[in-house]
Amino acid sequence: MLSWVSMSCRNCAMFDYWALISRLVCLLLLVWVSVPISASSAQPISPAEELPVRKVVVLDPGHGGHDPGAVGPSGLAEKLVALSVAQEIREILSPTYEVHLTRDDDYSVDIERRTEVANHYRADVFISIHVGGAFGHQGRGTVIFYHRRRNTGLGSTPYRQYGNSWETGEKPVLWENIQGKHTAESQLLAELVHRHLTGKLSPVDEGIREAPLLVLKGADMPAILVEIAHLSHPAEEAQLRKPGVISAAAQAISEAIKEYFRKAD
Ligand SMILES: [Zn+2]
């Protein structure tokens, strides 16, 4: 048909035009027939080939801005040490995990806001980093805390969510003590950080403690607070000024986080 049109109407521009349309129709038909064949031969993407979801780590360098935290005898401020440790941990872990800091410079952040950042990013772990102080410069050592609420006498439930607090006549508090859901995982995280970090900065091991901690109680994920050393102690402040010591602390906490994810998965 194609050749008949083009042969019988060689001098007619209109018929040449129809011949061109006919060729295009044939070409489209060929493409239409070939598409299902190539689609059926394509390999489906198996679940194993999908990109894995990266674990999320939120680090909270304590204090900042007008709040220096503890200040060592020679003037080293807790807020700066905590920030350096958090930034180094981020550098170590970023190739593997998604890492966020509650502050990335020397400015003030409300305690509630710090917890909000961890919840906002749906963190898999939340670690608040401090370098404690003690009156009289007597206290020293590394200590790890996880949250345990005070016994309020309001019942045996380990945590209470917003919704029924009006029944007790109390002021409603969103996410109050949601951290109670994660106590076992927080204890595991505390144990691993304790194992990796103890002895890196101070010869004194103050162990793992439980305490009602404002920055952790509203965190809806495994969460701990780490006092990597006591900056108020002259020997520990001097240790923190030595080159490589902050990096060693960051490396130890990073190793603990990696081990936590291996064990928790
Ligand atoms: Zn502190």
C-alpha cells in the first residue's frame, strides 16, 4: 500500500505527504509492539538491591552561648569541649549514619528544644554530651546516665502519655517520660559507651547511673547523657587539653554507637 501510494501519485505533493504519514504509522506500530517485549525482559528490583535506610544519630553538645557549663581551673569551658567531641563523632559516623547535632556552634539552645530535635529527626539514638563539674574540684571520672523518672506515686505505669492526665488534675505534659519505653535499650547503650570510653580520659570510673534527666525524659528513642570527664578537676582539665584526647573520646563513643546498632538490630 505504501509503495502503491508513492508510485501512483509521484507528481502529487499531497499523496507524497500521505506516504510519509503511512511510514510514520508503521514505525509507531513497530515501537508499540516492541515495548512490551523489552519491558517484560527487564529484571525486577529485588528488596536487597534497594538502598538501606540509614540509622539516625542525634548528638547534643551540652550548654552553649551564655551558658558555659563547667569551667576548668585554667578556663577551659565545658560548652566548647562538648561541641568538639560531638563534631568529631559526626565526622567519624557520617559516612555510615545520618548524624545531626542539636547545636553546631557556640549558641544557647533550650533543653526542651534539644529533645525536640532528636524526636524531629526520629533518631535511633540520642546522646547528650557533657564534661561535668563539681564543687571544690573534688569530683572526677567518667559517668554515664540513663533516664529514670522519680516515683511520683501516681501509679505503677512506667510512663504516661498525653491524653489522660486531666483525670489526675495535673497539668497535661506532652510526651512526659516517654523515655520510659526505651529504658532497656538506653541501658544497653550506656553499658557500651561505658565499656568503650572508660579509661580514655580519666583513670576514675564513676560507672553507670540512673537519674531523672530533663533532656532525656521526652526523648522517644534510646538516649543517654555522658559526662566524659570532670572538667572542674585540674588533672582532668589538663588531660582534655592534650592533643588527641578529645579525638580518642569521640572515637570511643562512635565505636559504642556502632556496636549498639549491631546488637540492637
Ligand atoms: Zn554539663
